[in-house]
Amino acid sequence: MERGVLQAGRGTVTGMNANGAVHVIAAGDYEARVVERGAALCRLRFRGRDLVVPFEAAAPIPDFRGIVAAPWPNRIADGAYRWDGTVRHLPVNEKDRNTALHGLVYDRLWEMVEHDDDRLALRCAIAPTPGYPFALELHATFDLDADGLTCAVAATNVGDAAAPYGVCPHPYLVAGPAPLDEWTLELPAESFLEVTGDRLLPIGLAPVAGHAFDFREPRVIGATEIDHAFTNITIDDAGRARLLLTDPSGTSVGMAWDEGCPWLQVHTADKPAPAPNRLGLAVEPMTCPPEAFTSGTDLIRLYPGSTHVAGWTIFGA
């Protein structure tokens, strides 16, 4: 994506608030609303029903709902990593687990560069800091059509040094009116990443076979609590991986992505009382797993002048 070529169009803007402008796009049976803070998807509707857990556009974004997580997804222990021989220290924003969580742009106001009836593009620059001394320019696009909402994030290294990079979205999917425990989940993944109980840091890969996380055949989620990354995910003949959630009423929501995101974080949004509990299923296609800045697993080395693009689609039925 070439910088500076996108122009504003005809899309609807509902007003300004602490999260910036609220951009509305629509096509066919779909309508989406995106706020500029974090390029966050605050509402997605299909035939009048929510496909993601919404949030009030003028309120603080709860639980990173709908944001773009970059230049790393998930968490980095103690905010510390080594890159090209130098140890760097990122801001720790998950205080109870002492980790750096979900990157550097989830709380930034992105700039609108294109807005038409069914398309939105936002831009955000990452300037060098001691913890992340690299210069990136990010473009997030949102396109609605009969197949659903397709989002893509393009990251260009506009600096003079190779940068570590990863990305994911953070929507909480909603299958229908029944509680999450009654939804049926289909997730064709062969492996999941075991994590520590206190800090959710990676331990190692384990097979889903014989485990409560085996959703290769569709089955009801029930009381299963998940906050884990999955991998070795089946890719279909169209080159896409798919997750599907179905409500007992027959409505469903799904997400599809390509091989550029070989990892998938899934979270049942468990909260202690009195917080709202298990409102939706967080589904986050990731280019790399948690702690990738430390392990190097599937971590992207983004060279000066190069661009990386990752994308995903949310759809209803």
C-alpha cells in the first residue's frame, strides 16, 4: 500500500468523542462502526443482529474490544526482549501479570485517509522509542460486501533498521441470543499452546486430541474456559482457515483468515463477579504466538522499505 494515496470519500461519520470520529460503513445485510482509537471495531451487525460484542463509541474501550494489536499481538513477559543483540524494555500495561500487552497502537487515535459507503481506511504512525526504536506506518482497511467485513492491516517499515513485527485483531464474536456456554464451536486446530496459570506465558505445544480444547468436530462450548493460542490449523481448498460459532437458534458467526496468520488466540472472556462474564468469544488470528519477541517463533523481520499485510473476514449466517 503506497503512503499518501488514499482520499476521503462519501462514508458516514456520526460524531467526535474521546475515541475520535465514529465511522459507519454499510453494504447489503451488514453495517459496521469503527472508532479511530485503536482502529477499533465497536459494532458489526448482520440483518440487524450483533456479530461482535459492541461497546459505546464514546466510552473507554473495554478489554481491548475490537482493537488492532500491533506491532505485537498478545503479551511479552516483563516487557523485555532481545533484538539484534540489544535488550529492549517496553511499557508494562498488564500490571497484574507484569507484561506488555497488545502492542503500541491500541490506545492511539488513527487518522482517516479514506471513507466511502462500504470502505474505510485508517492510518497510524509508530515513532521510534527506547523500547521499540523503529519507525512503522500502519494502514488498516475495512471493506464490507456480501461476504462480510474484511479487514487488513498493512505495516511498512519507514525507518532504517529491521523491526520485529506481529499483528492481530481483537473482536469478541457473538453467535446469537443464547449464553456463550450454549454456543457450538468449530475450530479445526490440531495443537494449542499450554500456558502458566498465573501469567498466561507459554510453556509448550500440546495436541488437542483428548483435551477439552478439541473442537475439530463442532460441539457445545459448555463450561470450558479458554484463553490460549491454537496452531496447526486446517487450511481449506480456498487457502483459508475458518472458525464457526453457532447459536441454538440457528444463527451463526464465523471468521476466516489465510496462512499468514498461523496462530489463533481464543478466549471465552471469563470475568469474576460482578463483572459481565463470558459475553462473547474473543477470536484473534495472529501472525505469531504470545512471547514471539522473545522466542522468535513466526516473528516477522520487517526490513526498511518493506510492507507486511495480514487480513481476516468476519461473516454472519
